[in-house]
Amino acid sequence: MVLRYSGQSSIVGRIRFNGASKIVTGFGRNLLRFNSTSSSDHQLTELELQDIKYRKQRELSLKLVKIKNYGDYFEKHTHPGSTHFKKPVHDHLHKGGPVKELTVPKKKTSGRNNTGKITIRGRGGGHKRRVRLVDFHRWDAGKNKVVRIEYDPNRSGHIALLENEKTGNLSYIVAPQGLRSGDIVESFRRGIPEDFVEEMRKTNNGEIDDALLSARVLQRGNCLPLRMLPVGSIIHSIGLAPERRAQLVRSAGTFGKILAKDIVKEKAIVKLCSGEHRYIPLDCHATLGVVSNKEHQLISWGKAGRRRHLGRRPVTRGMAMNACDHPHGGGRGKSKSNKVSQSMWGLKKFQKTRLKPNPLVIRNRKGRAIRHKK
């Protein structure tokens, strides 16, 4: 199969197949060009393959998720702010507010640091919020009952309200996918619970039954050290040091996977959602499961005002600025003076900013192995 194009138009092309000639226009020609493997020039790049995979996952998510289109509740063109407003429906979420004792007021900084300088542009305004005090340490042992699943305006994933069966203390955790009210979750950061050890003394002469221990430990929402997790486990809320809180894999729909364990180095190899492979000490903790609310990416806010409610202000294009304010600014008309796309501070697009690789990272996000200097 040979593809030949006229070269004069970006829309119309001509294909010769077994001597016959056929004109293909628009999207059909692009499909034939991408599906053709006769020439290396027409092969898909890595970014194009990732984009196709992302679009397929998005289409599948749209079919499996119940989406509420607010534009369907009004006549056409009568409520412009609701015409394109779409949001997934979560019937299991708590309809009321949070536990006020587990919240604190959120102080707004408008993107400024302690000296008053703007470090993040495009921040300001927004609705008042209260920060939910989420427990990222999970030191308290014992069984905890899930009271309810709540919406958190400060993060993309949902949170779960837990109640300790012995002490009655309440706490919030990042809710895994599929966790519902009435479920039981535990934390094994301090080791095997005493009630299980006592049960083994009575029934198994004090020897720990690995099968029974795995059945109790390997449950969705349980927190335990990486040392106790088998290879291949799907985890989130991963800590980077034995005494620290969870720092990695906390946003909606994300998860990590344990690929291997190095007993000599006392570290586990974990693959993150970005594709990066890195070492994490075996004494660090993680939570089993995938972070909830993977449908977060399907939200269409419909108008700029809803982004303002979230504290996102408009961003000015560099080409609309003066030459003294941005490398793309100045000149007459729409022009950036034949300059490479760059930031306000002159950082070129796609330029590497991490000059020295992290010694704990084995493979980068593109899957390439990193050679560390000895």
C-alpha cells in the first residue's frame, strides 16, 4: 500500500491502491496516514500513542460513569453558564457538612510567599474553605469503621470518616476506590495486632498462620509497611521515610505498584502513575487500593466563573505583554519575534530543569533507565 498526497492542500489527498486512485479528505486521510506502517516517517510518536490511549480511557469512563448534564434542565441558549456544565454523579457521598472539630479555616495567600512575593501566578479570590485534617500517618492501631464518604473541596479525591471501635475517636483518611460506609479498615504500622497474636496462641500454638494473616491484612483501605505487602500490590498514599506521613500518590484515580523488593538494600521498587520507577524503604507505609473519584477528569466546568470560585484567576498570554515583561512580548501585530516558546523567565519549552537526577529514581517517566554516576 502506497500513500501519495497532492502536497498543495492540507485537506485533500490522493491514495493509490492496486492501480486505483481515490481522493480522501479530512480525518479519513489522517487515519490512513497513521495506520500505515510502510514508511518510518508516518509512525506514531510516543506522545501520540499516549494521547490515543488517554482518549480511549476517557471514552470508556464516560460510558461507565453516570454524568449529569446541567444544560438538559433548561431550554437551549437560555442559561449559557449551564449549557456545557457536566459533572459525574456520586450517590454514595454524604450530603451534609464535615465534622467541624476535624477542620480548620484555610488562610488564603493569593500565591505569595512569606515575604509577599508572588511565587504562583493566577491565584486569588475563590470561595471560603475549611481544611479537612486528613490522617496521613495512620499510627493508631485497631479496627476502624467507615462512617461515611465525604466530598473534600481541597483535593480531587474523596475522603472517608473513620470511627475507632475501641476508643471512638474520629479521623479522616483518603478514601480508596470502592470503600463504602460500614466497611472495616485497619492500620498495621505498629506491627501485627495483639488480638491476632492471642488468637494464634489459642488455635495454632503461637505460630503465625500466613494465610490467615494475609486474609486480614490485604484488604482495601488497610495501611501497612511495604515489608508486609506482596509484590504486585496496588497501593496509594505512600510515605518516603519510615517516620513521615504519606506523600506520594494521593490525587484522584492514582495508584502505585510494587514491582520488586531488594532485601540487601532494604528497599522496594515502586512504579508510580507517571511511569517513574523509584526506590522506597521497606519500612515506609502505604495504603492498599486506588484513590477514589477517578471520574474527576470528566468534569466540564462550563464557564470561567466556576474556576474563579476555585481561586483560579485569568492568565495573560505572553504575546499580549510588553517586551520588558515577557520574551514573547512587544512587536507589531501577532508575533513573538521568531523566538522559541519559553516562559516569562526565559526557560525554553521542554527544557530539562532537573540537572542532577534523584539517586532513588531508577527509570524516568518515559521509561528510560537512569545511569547514576558512582
